[in-house]
Amino acid sequence: MEMTFRWFGTGHDSVTLENIRQIPNVTGVITTLYDVPAGEVWELGDILKLKSEVEAAGLKISGIESVNIHDSIKIGSPDREHYIDNYITTLENLAKAGIHMVCYNFMPVFDWTRSDLAKRRPDGSTVLSYDQELIDKINPEEMFKQIDGNSNGFVMPGWEPDRLAKVKELFERYKDVDEEKLFCNLVYFLNRIRHVCEEYNIKMAIHPDDPAWPVFGLPRIVNNKENILRILSAVDSEFNGLTMCTGSLGSNPNNDLCDIIRAAKGRIHFAHVRNLIHHAPGKFDEAAHLSKDGSFDMYEIMKTLYEIGFNGPVRPDHGRMIWGEVAMPGYGLYDRALGVCYLNGLAEAIEKAGRAR
Ligand code: DNO
């Protein structure tokens, strides 16, 4: 496993590459060209510039999160061909720059959703949290404004302001897209990019839906073992893989995370390892990475990843906001760095115990 850290790029992140370099065992970043809207080509020159910046800081680009998918591809409208062609050019350019892992999601309109970006815990730290009852009371546009207004001045991934202008129109365009249609559009997309991924050895890692159930009546298809296996087998090639995001899949307590890891063996190209606390169905708070702080057994998760031979990039995920840090909610330096140290400890113990057996 390669320990990595998400970095949104200069001007978009309060965390610097120099900060990241000093976190023990982190050798790479997971990054993006944050300013390029979904559907546009990532120019090779821009990718190379980003790569030099990262390498000058003594790190490497271990993968991209995300190259976002244009809604026309998810909806399956005729103009999807143009956007898929652009996606293919972006993939070629990334491969030419030596980048071979791409995380993306197939959630309609929105990316991940939370009802509170700074819920206070008894120790004074704040966390992201989700409560279906609160979500049911607001409409998507209000949701958008809330996220935008509570993100400490940062643009949250998946909640870029240009999307707000199109929310109403997008809901209209999705009205005939049910789960089956969304699934077929994903398979169509994967088949169209297959040749370039196989030729350049690009690993595509689809991110699960977060939370792992439909929100605002929009269909969601990457939310449990059965649906994930269906996607992996529909285009049965190694390039078509998964981002094993424990927090997203684990939002539904019926998902057995270790069972999903075992079932997706060989097709997990990227792992997001974080913890959360379940309160009731549809209601959870994010937590520190430590098992004891939440509902997941982080030792078992790391051990299962180790046992299936997962050797791709892993990163801590959303952290609490602690020690007065002001940063993008979920993406401060301190608690994610603590998360890395904890995951490092688990990994070392698991590996040494494995060798001793
Ligand atoms: C949120 C992230 C998501 C994720 C995308 C992947 O914090 O986990 O925005 O990056 O869904 O495309």
C-alpha cells in the first residue's frame, strides 16, 4: 500500500505540499486540476505543470481525484459522444504524464451530500454529519447554498458554484433516468474508454455513492456489494475498478465492508479509509480514524486490504476540524495527518504479524 494525501492544488487548499511532505510515510498526493470544468479536456501542459510542482516538493502524483464525468454522459444524451471523446483525450494526456490511476464518481447532479459541515462534538472538534430527516426538509438548491456558505471560503469538491446555476435544469434532464438507465450509461462510458485505458494501463476507480442511498430522488448505483460486482463484471477488465471508500459504503450499516473488499479483490485501485458513527438509519456523524471513535473496525479493514494483496494508493479521508484549524470542511491538515499516523501503525503491525505467521 502506498500512503497518500489528497491535495486540491495551490490556491484551493490550506494545506501545502511542504506540509504533506512532512507527514510520516506519505510519498504521494492525490490531486486534480480543480479549475477545469467537467467535460473539458485536461491539457497536457497543465498536467505537466502540476506534476513538476508536486515533484519539486519531493512528492509524486499517485493518482487523480477526480476527473469528473459530465452530466450528459450520465444522462446518456446525444452530446455525450463529445464529452466522452474529451475524457479520452484527458486520459491519454494523463498517461503521457505518467499518471495511471483516476478516481471518478457516477452520482447524478451532486457528488457527496452532508446536512452539517461542522457539527460540534463534546471535545470541541467539529465533524461532517448526515441526517436524512434534515435533508428531507430542504430542496436541492437550498442544500447547495448551505454547502457553499459553510465551507470556510473554500470550494468543496463536487459543489463547484457553476453547478448551482444548473441545478434546476439538471433535475429536469434526469427525470427519465432511473437506476437501470444510469447503469447502462455507465457501462456505455466504460466500453468507450476501454481501449485507451487498456493501451495506456490506466486504472479507473469508481467512487461509491455517498451516502449509499438515493438522495433527492436521484438514482444511485454504486452503493452495495451486489451493484458494485454488477458494474465490475459488466465490463470485465482490470481497468474497470473501484475506489474502496469505507466512509461512503459504510454509511449504510448493512454493507459489510470487509466482505466487499474481498469480493472486489484485484479490482480495488484506490482506498479511502475513514471511520464514522452510526446513530440511527440515515443518521451518522464522521469521526476520528480510530476504531474506538466510530462504528467501524479499522484494524479489520486494513487487514483485509492487506490480505487481498491491495498495493495501490490509500489515503486518510475526511478528518475532524481540530486545534482551531480553518480549512475546507473534512480536509484540514491536522486530523488527516493523525489519521495517516494511525493507519501507518495498523499497517506496520499487520504486515509484521503477517510475516511472523
Ligand atoms: C468527498 C469526496 C468525493 C469524491 C468524489 C470522487 O469528500 O470523497 O468528492 O472525491 O466522489 O469522484
